[in-house]
Amino acid sequence: MKTFLAALGAAVGILALCGVSSILCGFVLTVLWGWFVVPTFGLPQLSLVPAIGVSMVASYLSHQYIPSKDGDSFTSALAYSITYPLITLLFGWIVHLFM
């Protein structure tokens, strides 16, 4: 019974991580799109829901699986899926300051 509950908890955690990561990546894409694409190419602003979809398609097309050597792959996946979009947003903001 303990292993079932642990597996169920891991599955719920992974689904929650995917949801939070998708929303965060969509938000970052929306902000970066507004900073760089709208003024440069004159395209309309991208709202959150289409940005989430575009981000998911880009992630799907460019995903590279790198096996983890440490034992706690869920924690490293959590750290990566949260910190990567935020670091991208930070560097995008810095570049935006020079425009």
C-alpha cells in the first residue's frame, strides 16, 4: 500500500510540475514576445494561452533527453523546470534594457 501511495504521489507531483512549468514558460514567452517581437516585427501581442501552446510545441520539437546520474531526478527536474524560464526571463530583461 505504501508503494502505491508513493507512486500516486509521484504521478500527481509530475502532473503538477508539468502544469506549473507550462504556465511559467508561457508567461515568459509572452513577456519576451512583447519586448522583442512586437517592436521589431510589428506583430500583435501574444496572450498567455497561445504562448503556452507555442512554448509547448517549441519544447516538444527541441527537447533533448539527458539521463540524470543522480538518484533524485524529480528534484532536479523540478529545479530545472522552474529556474530555466526564470533565468531566461532575467537575461531577456537585461537585453531589453539595451533596446
